[in-house]
Amino acid sequence: MQKTDYQKQLDEILKKLGQKTNGRKPTLLLHACCAPCSSYVIEYLSGYFAITIFYYNPNIHPRAEYERRLAELKKFLTQFPPALHHAVNLVVADYNPEDYFTQTNVRSETALQTEPEKGERCRRCYAFRMKKAWEYACARQFDWFTTTLSISPHKDAQKINVIGRELASDEKQTNDSFSSCLTQFLPADFKKKGGFLRSTELSAEYGLWRQDYCGCVYSQRRTH
């Protein structure tokens, strides 16, 4: 099955937004996992959207790792000109690691624990974090939501975008709490068009610490 070119879809959306002249930028809730993954995405999108970063990552293990990534993101937002010029905001959601284990069912389905990245364990992890972001965006009437996850070569952009599309279409029609939600999903494959390379360049320029595993305890075990 041929994969969708999500980056082309994003470029088409941005072209249409750039043609509007009413002076108001649409709001975007951007789920993010760390400063390096956020860097290029902020640079790329901040001219088109009023961005609020949503840091919800209960998958990250241990707590010290979670706190280090959050601290690095906070520091970066105070140093990066596009974030400062466009007044990028940051929302930090609760950190409860049990959310990760409950939502992925990885303790019971033990085969998931030894999967390489991009498997079902990772898909479930994308899904519950993105759902949390979508619910936050709907409750606060953001125009758009998306995630930085697709910038990583180790993440499956196809799965990420399918989840986003489903959240913004099918589920909102059946969930009474968000049945009137108008928040749209912004498709993307941020690693494309040199996006991942640019994120590494920005990381070097700003001295960003780049972690050596995705986040969960199972990805940590595979790299240590």
C-alpha cells in the first residue's frame, strides 16, 4: 500500500494559510516530547500559527529523565528567537507513569515489551498521548493540533497521522464530551525536507542535550 505524503499535505495547508490576510494566526496545540524535536517544528510553523506546546509524556522513564527533558525544553524556549518572537507558550500536563502502562497494556501483553520501535507498543503510546492533546485542544477551542513525533526517523509517521485523522473525525462524532469540537488535525512528516537534519543543526547550535533512547523503560533497555 502506497504511503500518504503527509508533508505535501502540510505544505498545501500552509500555503492556504499564508494567503489569508485578516491578521489573525490560527491557534495550534503542538504535542512535544523534548527540545530537539520541537526546535525545527517551531521554526517551521511559528510564522503560520500561534503555538502552544503541550508537554504530556508519562511514558518517559525514569522521572529524572522526564524532568531533564522538560527543563531543556523550558530553557530552549527562552533562547530560541522564533519561540520568543512568536510568543510560543508551554503547557505541562500531569506526569503519571501509570497512564503509560494502563493505556498501552504493556505489562499484560509481555510480547510488546521486546518489540523494536515502530511496533504496536509505540503505536499505542502515540495514540494515548495524542488523544490527551486533542482533548485539551478541543476543551480550549484550538483551531489545530498536531505532534512533533514524526520528526524522528524512529517514529512511524503513517501511524501517527492515521491516529490524528481519526481523533479529529470519527471519535469526535461519538464522544459526547467533544461532539462539537472543531479542532482540526495538522498532518505532517516533519523529518522530511531536511527537517530531522535541521533539528540536529539547531540542537548543536543551542547546545541541546539529545537523549539516546525514545523514553519508555523498554526503549531504554534496548539501548543500554
